[in-house]
Amino acid sequence: MRRGRLAPLLAVSLTATLAPALATSTATAAPAATPSTASSFAAKGALDRYVKQKPQWKRCEADSPAEFECATIKVPLDYRVPGGKRIDLAISRIKSTAPDKRHGVLFSNPGGPGGQGLYMPLDMQDVLPESAQQKYDLIGFDPRGVGQSSPVSCDLEPEEENWLRPYKKETFDRDVAWARDVANKCKEKAGDTLPHITTRNTARDMDLLRAILGEKKISYVGYSYGTYLGAVYTQLFPGRADRFVLDSAVDPARAWRGMIQSWAEGAEPAFDRWTGWAAERSEKYGLGDTPKKVDRTFWDLVAQADEKPIEVEGQPTTGDDIRRGMRGAVFSPEYATAWVVQLKKAAAGEPASAKKLTASAGSEGTGTAGAADAAEVPADNMTASFWAVACGDNSAAWSRAPESYRQDAIKDKGRYPLYGDFTSSIKPCAFWDKSVEPATKVNNKVGSLVVQNEWDSQTPLTNGQALHSYLKGSKMVTVLGGEGHGVYPNGNACTDGTVTDYLLTGKLPAKDVTCEATADSNAEARKNQKRDLLPGSPLPERAPDRF
């Protein structure tokens, strides 16, 4: 049985009145070629046949808990043409443990784009208090194009999935060719499907599933990319959103090139924090007794590895490898320090632990590890679905001029030396087709709770603050000193209590909440950072190339 690990972290029936309501609301949110097309779409109740589906629930796997049930429904590939091609949406549930206390359904998403969410009910069951499990049916789903939901593929080789590439003058032309080739392979393999693998359409799928389940509203917990999916849902279907928890947030205005670049922006203050932490403990670690000396120790190692890769148990480590690994390591100063100590030993020709070095480097920009957890899921599914969303949600965010990426990479390597060129250099989106519809502008008054760690360089604090400002009915929980990507639950009474109370009562805090991280909650973040990544698991167990 496959299931993720959370970080510190009903008989289905359909009332007759829900079908026209869904057709109208989804038509309003759907792209329309002309006003007449939109009005006829709603008038004819074009989604009625989808809403009338009755999922055939069955035990998900032979070794999974009996209460964990799965089914498959059909959704339109293109909501503008609901009578056209249909695709599968794999769904799951764990029903409320106390039907007499049941409030509704709690959807969830682990992040991505490309993260599998089918097993999220098991994760939520592990961490939600019994009182919350009594309140909700826990609903999971693999987003369209992902996992068991008509998975997409570009037939990419593993090296083609390595997309966070450092800028070098001598390799840039090859990187441009790589980006063009990936876009072309995706178009050739799945060109009719990929334009419709978008966040807006996934939000429409969620609303269709809501109606199939016979619910007037949904509640939701979304992590990282899942915060953007949740925010888009509130924008398209404000009257259908009940209790929404958005943990480790994406800035909707920066989807998606700007959000990828934010990884470099978030890494710099985290790196500076680390130099101070290590300097204060110089007698123990020997990296320097001032932040400046610690900084020099690190960059001297990078320079040494640039000249000649540092051997760690027979494996060469380049300067770019060090920068890449450090970006993930500085989520925790303690972890980053231990990592650099090992690297320094290896550079001096002393025995060092390769395991400790590779743990921080993560997937090194590939999306292949564990991506195919069933035989029918293509090995490159996580990467193919990632590009479909990253490029297709907002093609206007991506320049079509390769030279502009060169200039941005050079500039940002100067501004953010640890990681700026990785995030700003050329990506396949430069050669992607134009988006089917414009990006969603999030700006509404739907009630929601934005939750954010102070020291999260995957989705930096400024992004959570931005989302909070766009969701004018939201309140925000900020965890000062909080490390890692993903907050709820983390064993911190302040944060866990605030989120759980909202899920149980639907009442947001009267004002924004500031919590203080504890040694235990940050230790939990470090422990989870060292665990193996399972695609579909909430964060901070996130590979460095995913939200």
C-alpha cells in the first residue's frame, strides 16, 4: 500500500436541484469563445450527464484500510466542449467517523503541480484529531493528467527531466535546444491534451466532484501549489467554498515563472541566517567565527569544486552541485551546517558521508523518483504534468526570446548567487503554445486561513502575505522562527490549535495570528526533510523542483 507522510504536519446521491446549479456555476467559470456560447452552455445544462454519475466505490487496495475507498469518474477534457473528449478523475474517500456529527467534505491537495492526491485521506486521517474526522468525509483525488487520472506523458528521458540548470555561457545554447526539444516532445506526444491540464480546469473538476457527491460546498486543505489551486477555486466558485486552509502559499500574481524565481530570492536570506548560526557555534563546527568567515568557507568550497569536483566516496561533486544542495539545506541552519562540515572534510581528503551530502541535494531537478507508482503511470508523468500547468496556466509570464533568459540568468546570479541562475535560465515554457485562457486573477472576499512559516524558502513568507492580501476575507497565521515548507500539523499548540479550531467551527480568528516556533516543531521539520520523498506527500518533504 502506498501512502504519504504529512509533515509537522455516505451513500452518494444527487438532488435534482444541484445539477442545474453546477451547470450554471461551472459555465460561468469556464472559458467561452463568445457570450452566446456561454449562455447556451448554461441553458442546456451541458454538465448534467456528468453530475448524474454515481461513483462505484470500492476498497482502494487489498492491503489498504477497508474504510479507504476509491472510484473513478469522468470529466470533460475541455469544459468549453463538454460533449467532447472525456478523461478519468481518480477519487478517494474516508467517510466521517460519526455521521451524526458530520459537517461536510474536506478536499485536500499535496502540492506539485503534478503531485498525486489520491492517498491524501490516509495522510489526513493520520494527523487530524478525531473531532475533525467526525466532522468530514475526507476526499482525495489525483488532479487531471496526474497519477491515476488519465496521466500525461511527454516520453522524456531522465536527463530531459533535469530542468533546474545553472547558467554557463558555454552550455546555454545546449540548454536552449533542450528546452525547445522538451516543448516539442510534449506537443507531439500529448498536444491535444496538455493545453487543458491547467489549474483552472482542476478547480472545475473539484466543483464537478462536489456536485456528484451531493454537496453544496466543500472545505479544503491545500499545501504549496495546492494553495494556488484552492485560491483559484475560491475565485471561480466563491459561493461553493466553505472552510479553506492554504498552507505554505503561492503568490497568484507570480504564477509560474515568478514563483520559480522566488526559490532563489528565498534562499539568500536563509543562507545569511545560516552563516550567523554557524558562526555562533564555531567552536563546535569550525566553519568560521563570524558570518563573513562562514560565508567565505562555503564559497571557497564552491570555487574548489568548480576547479576540480570534490570526491565523496567516489562520487564527484561540482560547485553547481554544492550550490544546488545548499539551497535545500538552508531550510534548517543545523542541517546546513552538518552538510557543509561533511563537504569540508571531503574537500580536505578526509572520509565524509555521501549520504549526508545527497540528502540535501534531493532530486537535483529531476522529477522521476517514485513518479510512477503504478505500472500504467508514465515515468515522466510528474514532469509532464508540471510543465502543462507551469506553462499552460499563464503563458504570458514566459518570454519567447531565449536571449532574455540568458540576460536574466546572468543578472540573477549576481543578485542571488546561491541559486539565481538556476531559476532564471531558459525553461521549456519559452517554446510552449499560448494558454487556452488567461491566468486567474485572485481577488475575492471568501473566508480562508493562510498559514506560513517565516523560514520557508520554497514559498517565501512574502508569497503568503501576498495571497493574504488578495483573499480579502482571509486571516493569516505566521509562525515566527518556523522552518521548513509546510506547517499544519507540526505539534505547535498555537498553529495546530488555530487551524483545527477553524476546521471544526468555521470561525476564523478575529485578527491575524502570530505564533512562535518551538524547538520540537522545527526538529520535526528537520526530521521530515531527511525522509525519502513520496510523490503526493504534503510538505516539507517536497523535492527542490516542486511546490
